[in-house]
Amino acid sequence: MAVYTDITEDDLRDFLTQYNVGDLTSYKGIAEGVENSNFLLHTTREPLILTLYEKRVEKADLPFFLGLMQHLADRGLSCPLPLPRRDGALLGELSGRPAALISFLEGMWLRKPEAKHCREVGRALAQMHLAGEGFQLTRPNALSLEGWKTLWEKSGDRADEVEAGLEEEIGSELAYLDSSWPRDLPFGVIHADLFQDNVFFLGDQLSGLIDFYFACNDMLAYDVAICLNAWGFEKDGSYNLTKGMALLEGYDAVRPLSRQERDALPVLCRGSALRFFLTRLYDWLTTPEGALVVKKDPLEYLRKLRFHRSIASSVEYGLPAEAV
Ligand SMILES: Nc1ncnc2c1ncn2[C@@H]1O[C@H](COP(=O)(O)OP(=O)(O)OP(=O)(O)O)[C@@H](O)[C@H]1O
Ligand SMILES: N[C@@H](CCO)C(=O)O
């Protein structure tokens, strides 16, 4: 679920008078997603997505997210576009939340992606990294080392409620990452949350990327690590070498990874697994029972983190040996 903030039809109709989008014919809340409240609207002209930005999205960051979608779409990436209001603004307010109307992207996310889809995702990620060049606004990654430490300070003393021994294990992991985190790899705009539910396909054809609300400036290879975590594992927790290889090959064909980026992949995967473990752990411990949101399992990312600790070289992820 993600409808944290409900809207009334009257308020919505009033909100829509600020746009040139035709008349509202129907609307409904969208159950998927965990961050923002999303609604699907039908108007006499076109389907639209209405997003109300919730707790983890800073209002000051919205020009970055909305401007980035415009920048990427202008450069040929398939992603939703924020619609301007009659006064040109991309952002309005509805039910006390910042709100935007976003174009509807055709397609569905894949519940059972195969290696061929992972290859497409790798390609699209690299295309996004190239298309992001020249974007003028910047946004530091709030969920990198310092952000992880803050999350850990808020939840570390209760971590053993989720699994015994976690307080010590994650404390050591953070210390390791603090001392080993790469700082001089190529930087750019990263998506930072390119999970399966944020990539749409029409049949086997990738139709576009959505949900740029964690996008920020960080190491491009960190985004590859996020994708490898999200797409390279099976539900039973095992790493699927064929899928990982396809994703990496797809990326590398569009934006070749440097030797330094390849060498850093294991540590970047550890950091990325820790990032999602920590946000999930925090949500797990703080979301009240009965809230209308499906809590995501932090232990899934703990298992991935442990897997990455066993990796000695990026060849083990499926990068062709001769190219490493
Ligand atoms: N532009 C769009 N076109 C079509 N459907 C969309 C669009 N944007 C969002 N959706 C629908 O809304 C759902 C939730 O959107 P989104 O992933 O942006 O929400 P979120 O709360 O930010 O989620 P997440 O948990 O991935 O951070 C998507 O799975 C999709 O069904
Ligand atoms: N993709 C995130 C949730 C949304 O940011 C996760 O799976 O934990």
C-alpha cells in the first residue's frame, strides 16, 4: 500500500483546475510502493499519476527530482514527466502535502524477471547515467555512510530483536565500510532505487524507469551495485550468476566500467545491501502494527550482505574474467 494521505474528490477537482488536463472522470489509490501516496487518475484526456510526497521526501529536494525527470526525458530516456500547472510550476499542494501530476507510463513491472530482462535493466541504468550528464542541480546521497550511521544510531540497540547478534555484526560492518568505502570513482546522477517495481516492461521490452525519489549524486558504480542486489538474487536468497552477468554485461556495453569500478564492486555491493537492510530495519522497528503499508523484510538484505562478504573479486559476480 501506499496511500498515507487520503484526498477528497472536491479537493482533487480543485487541485486539477490549476492544470490543463481535462476533466476528472475517475481516481483511485495505488496500493504499491512504500514511500509516497500515489493515485491513478483518469481524465477526459489521458491517464495520470498523482503523487503526494510523504515523510522521507524533503520538499527542498523536489525540484531536483522533478527537474531530473525532465532532463532525462529530454535526452531520450523513457521515464515519466511532471506536468506543469497553468502557472508553469511543477509542484502544488493537496491535502496538506506537496503534490505533483506525473505522466502515466505504460507497462508493468516484472514479478519473475529473467536474465534477458536483467540485461535490459543494465543497459537502461547505463543510459540513465549517461543521460544524467549535464544536469545542473545536485543532491548529495542522504543514504550513504553518514546516513547509514544515523539510521543505525536510531535502531541498532533494538536490532537483536530481529536476529540475535545483529547489533555486533552490523556495528562491525559499518566500521569496515567506513574505512574501506571508495571515494574517487566516477560520480554522476544515480537512480539509487532501481528495484523491479521501478522498471516497467511491455512484453520483454523495457518501457521505462520510474520513481526517481532517491536519485542523487553518487558513484555511478554504486548504482550498479544497488541493481545487482535488487535483480541478481532469487527469492530463496541465492545469487543467480546468469542474471548478474547479464545485468553487468548490459551495463558495460553502454558505459564500460573502469578497472577501479570493477575492483570496487564487492565493497559497493556490501554498502548497498547495508543501506537497504538499515532502512528496512528502521521501518520494521518503527512502523506501527496495523499501518496500511507492507513492511519489507530487512533479513533479505542481511543475507545479501553476508553473501557479498564472501566475494573476493568481481569476477564472481559474472563479469567476464578477461575484461576484469
Ligand atoms: N508514471 C507512472 N506511470 C504508471 N504507473 C505509475 C507511475 N508512477 C507510479 N506508478 C504506479 O505506482 C506504483 C508506486 O509508485 P512508486 O514506485 O513511485 O511509489 P513509491 O511509494 O515511491 O514506491 P517505492 O516503494 O518503490 O519507493 C508503481 O508500482 C506503479 O504501479
Ligand atoms: N526499494 C526499497 C523500498 C523503497 O525505497 C526496498 O526494497 O527496501
